[in-house]
Amino acid sequence: MQATQIAALDLSALAKAIADGEVTSVEATAVALNRLVSIGHKLNAVVRLDNARAMDAAAAADRLRASGAALPPLHGVPLAHKDLFYRAGDLSGGGSRIRAEFRADVTSTAIARLDAAGALDLGRLQLAEFAMSPTGFNESLGHARNPWNPAHVPGGSSSGSGVAVAARLVTASLGTDTGGSLRHPGAMCGLIGLKPTWGLVPIDGVMPLSASLDCAGPLTRTAKDAASILSVIAGRDYLKGIDTGIAGLRIAVPGGYYRELLHPQITSALDEAVKTLTSLGTVVSETTPPDMTLINALMQLVMSVEAATIHRRWLIERPQDYADQVRARIEPGRYYPATRYVEALSLRAQLTEAWITACIGDADLALLPAISIPVPTIAATTEGNPADVAGVIGRLTHCTRGINYLGLPAASVPCGFDNAGLPIAFQLVGRPYCEAIMLRAAHAYQSATDWHHRVPAAAELN
């Protein structure tokens, strides 16, 4: 099989090809490493690779297969992950100058579970500085580039993960989501970005931003691939029943807040997605969300306080080593009263129940925009009037950030392209621990559409 043919395979197809002996793990790993170097560095998606260790692991995987032993589900599949996930002894910089020389003394549980499932770990991918940007902004290490158009942002903070999966450098990547950091690159790169229910996937051994909001999850091309990764890192089977269809599934479409900033091109794509889901047998209803002002304010308070607690010493000793945009988002957390922080946490359950009642009602899932506007350029999010830049960034997080405060599962699902050829996505949100239903709905939609099959020119598969 040629290198471009191997690169074109999604996670499920590559895992099967390796298990069946159609492709060796050494071949697949060599292809991934070559592409991460040639294409990944061009798009600034790569922080660090360990070629020798990866190739040794691939050779060991091929020997295990040749022995006839039973193989784990991701046997020999090469992956790479956001540079927040620790492996004992390895560097983990968190996209920053401050942690450039930090070496972890533990391996994250999510990475260890992927190891046990047979996946290979090739290295670490780019991210926003300390995971503090919905665009992928990184003044220290440079901004990652959207593979659909390098002048545009790829979404953040899991920017390198989104770029690497969309450009067919690896088939899947772990990222984190505190206010949309899996769903943003998912939406802007044309991928499934799955934020699980808060607490479902262990986040030990992952550099925190805000422990009360942080979630770890996968970025993949397909819902089935997301189910495969989630099954491993959450320790539950999300593939069972994923092919059973969605006839009779009830989907709510909230209006109000979630429609107020929508660009016409996004509205049109979402309306078409709803029509497709209806044609598959879903029952669609309209709902009205609660006032999101309080939810968004409390989310911001919790994130700021917890981030400032983590960064307190560095903010005092090394303020010059932060980008201004990043420091400005963290520092206010030093000044909130402790009573407000405790109040914000204590209100979560009540506000979550109110949001579910209003937005989902008697339905199974809610369908929201992932981002409200077409994917912006890097210039529009870094240059010019600071108020204008803040306005663009605010519109990018409008539909995602509150979901983290509520702790609910959510996933971006690609549903079209705008007039500039950049991806558009909707977002499925459900009750706690309803990932299986959410993935089944996303898989059914992808089985009826071809948006996820389209390939950016930067992938160089032609």
C-alpha cells in the first residue's frame, strides 16, 4: 500500500489493516512520522517527535502480530497528542516558555490506557499557550495553521491536534476542552471534537487549566473513531449499538441565545443538517434556552480563579514570559473573593438542571452551533483594534463555554463549508453520560453525508 493510501485511512480502517496484515505498524508509523515532519512542521502543528522510540515500538507491535497473540483494539496504530499529556521522563511544555524544560514524573492515565490498547505514541502536538485560546493563538511558539487555508486559525486550544488529524498526519489525537478546546478545532478543521461528561475521562497527568472544567477527549475524522478512542480512555464500550440508527431519536434545537450571533452561512448549513437528521427519522423540536449571562459569568469566574491559582507563582516571578493576551485572561482570577468562587461551584447542579430542562426538555439531545461565525483569519484574531479582536474571540466561544460549566457532554460534527472553503459544524449536547447516544447520532449523520470525507489540499494526498 502506498504512503498516501495509508495516510488516507481513518483510525478504524488503519487498525483493521494492521491487524489483518495489509499494512505493518512499521510502515504506518514511518508514513505518520514523515508526514508530521514534512506537512506538520509546515503547518506548525508539531512540538516534538520521538522517531526512534516510535519505530522501535512499531517493530515490537509487528513481532507481536507475527507471534499469533491476541491483539488489543488499537494495536500498532500511530498517534500523537496535545502537549499537555504527560509521559514520565518526557518534556511537556504546555505551549509555553515557562515550562519549556519541564519533564513529567508521571504518565497520564489516558495515555497509559492508549498504551495498553496497543496504540503508539509518536510525540506531542502544538497548542495555545497554556491552553488559553479558542483560536490556537501562541505568541511564543507561533500559531498553528488551518490545513484548509493556512491564513486562517485552526481553532484552539488543541490546535495541533486538530491540524494533524485533518491533514491526515495521524488518525486521532487526544486534546483537552475547558471552554471548547476540542470542539473549536473540531469545528474549524472539519472533525469530530468530543468533549466527554466532566469526570468521565481521568485528567490526572494532564497539565490543568481549570480542574472543575477540564475534560480530556479525542479529535477524529469520524464518530466511530471517536467512539473507539473514548472506549479506551473512559473504560466503557461506546461502539456497541453505534450502527443501530436514530429513527425515533428526539433532537431539540434551542433558539434565542444560540441563534443571536449566527452568520447566515452557518444558519443555512445548520438548517440543512437538521433536515438530514429529520430524514433519518429523528423528531426535531424547538426549545428556548435560559438566560446564559449567569452561566457564562460563573464559568469565567471558575476558570479564572483556578487558572490563577495554578499560575500564581509564575505570574509574580515571570510575568514577562506570558503573552499579553494570555496573562490578561489569567490575572483577574487572583482578585475574586473566595465566597464568589464557592458560590459559583455550588450553583452548578441547579443551573445544569435548569439548562437541560429548557434546552433539551423531553428530547434526547440538543443541537447547537459549534461556532457562530465563519472560521476567521489569524490576522483578524491577533491584529488591529483590541476590542475588535476580543469581539471575534467572544463569538467563537459563544456556544461552547457554558457547556463546560454545566459539565455536559458535547461534540462538534462537520456539516458543510462556507463560501471561503472553511469547515462549518454543529454541536450535539446531551445529558450527563449520554456519549453513546450522541456518538450514535453523529455516526448516523456522517453515514448520510460526506463532509468528513473531504480532504484539505494541505494533506497532499493527490
